[in-house]
Amino acid sequence: MPEALHKIEIFSMCPSHVPQIAALEAETFSAPWDEASIRGELENPLALWLVAEGIGNPDGADKSGALLGYVGSQSCFEDADILNVCVAPAARRRGIAEALMRELEARLIPKGVEQITLEVRASNEAAIRLYEKLGYAQVGVRRGYYEKPREDALIMQKKLV
Ligand SMILES: CC(C)(COP(=O)(O)OP(=O)(O)OC[C@H]1O[C@@H](n2cnc3c(N)ncnc32)[C@H](O)[C@@H]1OP(=O)(O)O)[C@@H](O)C(=O)NCCC(=O)NCCS
């Protein structure tokens, strides 16, 4: 695979990203965020959403400017929550989610965030492995938290300081 296929750039979400994020949400999750809710996050002072775009490759899933993944968060004083993280199926297992999560941490620490919490479906092995690799640990379970299908959520947390 040419080196250029691995190159990404990470940006703060802006209005032009919203339709692509909504499309990836709809393709991926059984209870997706819709376009209006995602756009609302642009006005939310507590929200920080980052996107990964491909650079340097003229065609395919990585074509310059193609949205390859995103992570959404909200923070309040020392606590942040990750709301969603997703990478386009064709771009998975290339470190994009890891890069997005690390960049999010780097941007939240100067805001005074000391810990990040998230929920994940108990069967979502890929996401759980990702969070463990980044240093998240399970701190609880919400029984039957998810619908479509009904499933427990694992609560995972990472201390940043
Ligand atoms: C979970 C998800 C975001 C991972 O994105 P990704 O870009 O493929 O992940 P990365 O390439 O950055 O992987 C980083 C680490 O996560 C773990 N990981 C990622 N995908 C994995 C998989 N399918 N199986 C096992 N471990 C996996 C590995 O530890 C990996 O490190 P390694 O490559 O050194 O082994 C992606 O699979 C996805 O979008 N899934 C659907 C949406 C979703 O479930 N989001 C989470 C909701 S809580």
C-alpha cells in the first residue's frame, strides 16, 4: 500500500463535515445522531468534535478531503464524555481512531479536563480493545442501556492527570 494511503489530517469539525458525519453515523449505528443534532454541536460550547481527513491520495476512500472518521465529545470542568467515535469501514485498522482519540486528549488537557468517560456496547470488541490500548479501564456497567438490540453498556474511564 503506498505511503500516501496512510496519511490523515485531523481538524475540528466544521459545517461542511456535518453531512458526511451524519451519513457515517446512519451507516454504522442503530440509533444514529441526525444531521441537525450534529450541527447543533457546532454551537455547543461544551462540545469538541474532531474529524480525520485523508490527504495525498487522489482517489479511493482516502482521496484528499474525504472524511475517514470522527470523534465527538462534551466536557464540563474536569470531566469529559466521549459521545461517539467512528471510522469509515474501508479505513479501519490503520490507526485513525487511535489518532483521533489521542488528539482529543491533547486538546482537552489544556481545557482542564482530568478524566474522560465513555460507554461502549459489551459486545463491541474492536472499540473495547481500542479504549484499553489507550489506557481506559472499566469502572462500571449500565444494565440494558442500549436498545436495538438491547445490551449492557460498559462504562470506561481514563484519568488524564
Ligand atoms: C472501533 C473503531 C472506531 C476502531 O477504529 P480504527 O480506526 O479501526 O481503530 P485503530 O486502527 O485506531 O485501532 C487502534 C487499536 O484498537 C484496537 N482495535 C481496533 N479495531 C479492532 C478490531 N477489529 N479487533 C480488535 N482490536 C481492534 C487494536 O488494539 C488497535 O491497535 P493495533 O492496530 O495496534 O492492534 C472502528 O472499528 C469503528 O468505527 N467501529 C464502528 C463504530 C463503533 O463501534 N464505535 C465505537 C462506539 S462506542
